[in-house]
Amino acid sequence: MPGVEVASNENRLKNFKNKGKDNDELRRRRNEVSVELRKNKKEDMLSKRRNVCTEDEPLSPLQESKQPTALMSVEEIQNGILCADPIKQFQATQSARKILSRERNPPIDVFINLGVMPRLVEFLKRVENPDLQFEAAWALTNIASGNSEQTNAVVEAGAVPHFVTLLKSGVENVCEQSVWALGNIAGDGPKLRDYVINNGAVTPLLNLVKPDAKIPFLRNVTWSISNLCRNKNPYPPFEVVKQCLPTLAQLIQHTDMDVLADTCWALSYLTDGNNEKIQEVVDSGVIPHLIRHLNSENFNIVTPSLRALGNIVTGNDVQTDAVLAGGALPTFCKLLQHPKINIVKEAAWAISNITAGTMNQIQMVIDAGCLQPLIDILIKGDFKAQKEAAWAVTNLTSGGNAEQIVRLCGEGVLKPFCDLLVAKDDKTVNVVLDGITNILSTADKLGESDKVAIMIEECGGLDKIETLQQHENETIYQKSLHIIESFFPDGDQVVDDMQAPAQTESGFEFVEPAQMPNNGFDF
């Protein structure tokens, strides 16, 4: 219907003009489309950890007996924990801890069903018996490392307030085990994370980050802090974000790889949200450190650093500029050629959020040499990376000026871009169709739409667009129809050899007509 087509054209023109408000909307849209990048992937830090014994007799805060002790039966453990004899309580609790920490598939449910959980929680209060506190805390930590139902069993037994109290314990191993337990509980999801926060865990946990802290202890503390920053729906309270950031800004300068990795993950969680949260992270001064860590040889540090910076550039133009001013783009460009597929994908995603910005930001992407690596991804990259590269291209065509779009085409983008029109993913096809529309609209304003149409036809794009008119997706059908009607009005038109552009290794070469402006398609 004519009315629908006019409305569609107006929407497209609005996107093409890319006014300030539209930049933000475009970035938010990218944030939504790339939600898969926020999900917990295999390379993400673990949300829960079991404290597994690596030796026959692990150390207790006070030295355990050198003689190996035989483990009790489940019935003996139950009776021992529930009895009134402190010695038997300790022996039974230690046996429970060893079973829960040694076996490949620990019998967590068995111990929950024994009815000993309230008693183990009660043992956490035995300040006069730190050995018993430690064994109970370790056993409860490993129960809390299980599934959500098992973690909840620890919470329902009333353990959290006591673990928070033990963060101030003068016995380091008892304190550390409490840190570990709270990390497991907070890592279960937003509900228990907020429960831990509301029980006052944040301040005493942050206070444990000291210059003289032992590295293994500091690793556990950092990991637990990161779990307090983790998860969404809802996000952590904004006050917690502000409270944690000074400590994270300190930890990101640490030399230990595990501490660094968990710190960067925490920052990646805190930047995954609205612009107010992003601004707090920007103001904390961590951006230069995150950029420096992009060059780390440790994959576990590069990934969360890239994620955090990628999140920041989904913010407003000023926040994006803070990343660009730090010199991130050359490293982003290098990461587009990284051997790890996920790194390539997220680098392309980060750049796509930058090309959703101002013309100046787009020019910085071009000047950093990012166009050719993006095109290489379109040609031979993993499909998930190709999708992000396609967004980067379309965003550039939406917000870039004519000269920038001409430069993009001159780098040879059209053929690999058009090749993505046969993708099985409807969103990607829609993105590419928008980009092609933007390129043709720019050419039309320069009076060169026929020449760009020839380029698209020569690289097989026209055939693919014509085929998409049969697509079951209504939006794809409408967009492809619009392109055909607007820029390919006569399918049988014979191309004049004098007007056809010459093909080169990098794309197509135009001869500039005498009447064309200098910023035309004159590669």
C-alpha cells in the first residue's frame, strides 16, 4: 500500500539521518540484539565453586592430626552432628566436609535430607571452637555450590547472617571459608545476591582487600565481590555499584592473573546496564587499565576486559569518547584478527557500537584501519562474528557521511555484504538490507545510484535481493521490494559498458563524471 511504503521510507530516512537521539536508540538496539554476548558462556568465570580437597589431609586453621582418620558412615555423621558431645560433633562435621569435598559427585541432597543443616549453621557461632566453625563453614560452602535448590537449603537454614559475621573473624581460614560460602550463595542469581547484600556483606567483604592479603585469600575475596556485581533482572542495587568501584579500581592494577580476571568480570557486569551505571565506571578511572589488559596474553583477562569496554561504548557519545580517547581502537582492530572466535565476535560487536555513533567516531574507526578486518570477517569469519561485522557496516552507513560510505565501498564491502543476504538468520538479512538501502540512498544523493546498483548487480546482490521478495518474513519482503522498486526499476536494463565500473582486487572502481562532486563514488 502506498501509505505503508511512504511511512517505511520516512523511517528509513530518519535512521539514515542518524540524529543524536537516534544514535542512542541505535546503540540500545544493538545492546538488545547482542544479548547473547551477556549470557554466561563457557569462558565466563564460574558463578559457584566447590572447595575440593587435593590432599588426603587438607589443612585446617589449627593443624589437623597427621594420622589419617577413617570416614564415618552417613548414619554416624548424622548422630555425631546432632549429639551434645563437642568432640563427636567435630569428628562428624569433619567427615561430612570430607565427603562433600572429595567425591566427584558429592551427595549434597543426602546431607540436606539428614536434617543436620540447622546444626551446622549453629556450629558457625562457636567462636570458642574455630576448628568446628571452619569444618561447618566448609561443609556448608560445598552444599551451597550445588544447584539453586541446594543453595537455598543453606540460606533457609539461616547461614547467611552468620557467614557475614564471620567475615570479621580473626581466624583467617574461617574468614576465607565464609567469603567462599557467600560467593556461592550470591552467585546463584539476583534474588540470593540481593539477600546477601541486604544482610550487610558488602562492607566487610570490601574491607578484606588489603595490601598484605595473601594471594589465594585475595582471589576468593575478588571472586565473591564479582558475584555481588553479577546478574540482572534486577541488576545489583546502584549503591552497591558505587560502593564496589573504588575497590575494583584498586584491584584492576593487581599483578595476579586470577585477581585481574575476576576484577574485569566484575566491571563487565557493572557496565552492563544504563548510562548512569556506565558513567560511574567511567568516573572510577578504570578505562586505561581495561584497555591495557586487552593486550594481555591471558585469554581469561582479554575476554572480560573487551566485554566491559564493549558495554561502555553502548553508552552515550561522551562515554564512547572516553574509550576512544584511551586509544582502544587500534587494539580493537587487532582483536578482529584474533585466533579465538569469541574475541573476534566481541571486538566486532564493540566496533559496531562505535559506528552507531557520531561521524567523528566513525572516522576514528576508519582511521584505525578497522574496515578491512571487518570486511575480512564478512568474507571468511564465523557466522556470529559476521553478524556483528554486518551491524558495524550498517551502522556506519546509517550515521556516516557520504565520504565515509564511499570509503567503505572502496574497501570492497559490497560483495561479502551482499553474500550475507542468503543467511538463515532473519535479523542479519534485515541488517544487511538496511545497509544496502543506506548505501544506495547515499549514492542517489550523489547522483550515482545507477553505478552502485551496477556494483550490486555485478556481485550477485541483485539476484539475492530479488529472491528475498519471496521470503516468508514480511519485513524482509518489504525491504527487498523497496530496494528493487527504488533502485532497480527495470530488471532487464542493459548495462552500458561505458558506465559500468571496472572491478579491481579491492572492489569496483568508478570514473568520476565531470559534473560529480569530489566526494562521489570515485574510488
